[in-house]
Amino acid sequence: MNTKTKARQRRARKSRVQMRTAGAMRLSVHRTPRHIYAQIISGDSKTILAQASTLDKDLRAGATGNVAAAAAVGTLVAERAKAAGVTSVAFDRSGFQYHGRVKALAEAAREGGLEF
């Protein structure tokens, strides 16, 4: 594993521990060059309350590795979170920069009704 990946994983671990001690539900984001994934995880880190990704049938038809697809995933995860009764979450960007697709997903989730 290269140094860049190790540094990202270290940043992610540190922020995840802080969120876990606070006991907040978190919106966890993971991205690959082709897809983006989002999950709402309970405060005890044992249950996934809602999830969305570009692998969903609704979103898979279009382009999956761009900012528009990430925004669609953010909107979808916000809808599913509201259906599960979740309104407030901590944003876990998994060590990725808050830029581009990660930022688009976060802003779409905020517009969808989630509070960070």
C-alpha cells in the first residue's frame, strides 16, 4: 500500500474514533474511480440504517463516476434516512478530501434534509 493510501486511512480512523465516542449517527462515504457509496451507520457502529450507491438500479443507468451521480446518491441517501427516522448525522468522509464528488454528495444530502 502506498503512503497516500495509508495517510488517508489514518485520517479516517482518527475521525471515526472521535465520532464513535460522541455516539452520533454518521453518514459514511466511500468512493472509487467508478462508483460512490454512502451509508448511515448507527451510533454504536453495529447497524446500517440506510444506504445508497451508484450501484442502485435507479442510478446505474447513467454515468456513475461523476459529480452529478454523487449528488444523486446524496439525495437518495437523504430520502432513505428520513424514511428511517434519521435527521441529524456526523459526516464521515473516510479521509477523502472535501472536494468534488464527496462535496457534491454532502451538499445534496443537506438539501435533502439531513443536518450535519
